Amino acid sequence: MSVAFTKEDSAETASETLLPDRPISPHPNLVTEAGLKALEFQLQQAREAYETAQQIEDVNERRRQAATPLRDARYFAARVRTAQLITPPASTDTVAFGSTVTFRRDDGRVQKYHIVGEDEADPKAGSISFVSPVARSLMGKAVGDVVGTSGQELEIIAIS
């Protein structure tokens, strides 16, 4: 439908209200318990922001303010619906989803990461996605194993 037949002020206003969906990963949506709770919280926040935007009188401003929360609500609803809750690993013998692994890099730096789902990964806070190259190379390995990734060798020194 042409913008001429809508109540928007312009094509620019119309494009601001029709945001494309956030891309959804093709990987299984594995989550920790904390990750599932975070997804549910983000869904709730998006729904609340959408409801708040619906209170705006000006139709164009209402559409602009509702666009992002509506898109986010669709994304988080899909992520909650497809979430596969993975219980923490029963053993610390090998690296698995939910493990916290400490390793030493070639240059001597020691790093520690918790392996989590894609939506909960935050490398700066010490968590990486299970589909990241580092996590994939560490999965299934044990303390003392050395793995190569991105041109470096990593020696696993602890799993918890």
C-alpha cells in the first residue's frame, strides 16, 4: 500500500515503524537456567515497553515508539518458545555446555569462560557462546588437553 493511503506523515515515518525482524540463529537454542530467566525478563520488558508506547496519543509517534519493542517482543517470544534448558554438567571431567573452563594461551595469559547459550553470551563478562570457535574447540576436552584455535594453542587448566 502506498504511503499516500496511510496516516503516516511520510515514507520515512512508515519505514521507521516497519523494522525487520531480528535474525534468529540456525543453531539449537540451548540455554542455562539463568539464560532462560534472562530471555523471559527481556520478553517482559519488551512487552511493557510496547504497552507504554500504545499510550501515546500521536499515531505517528506511537508507531515509532512501538516499533522496536514490538520487534524485540517477537524475537524474545521465539527464543523463549524454542529454548532448550540444559542442566549444569554433572561432571567436571570434560568441558561441556554450562562448564566454566580456565585455559592458558600461548602467550601465557590465563582466561576463564563460562560456556552458555548465544543470547546470554558476554565475553567481557566471562561467558562465551557454545557455538563460538573457542568453545567448540574446548568442548569434550579435559584438563591438560591442548587445543588449537585461531592460530593459537590453548591448554585447559581447570573445569568447573
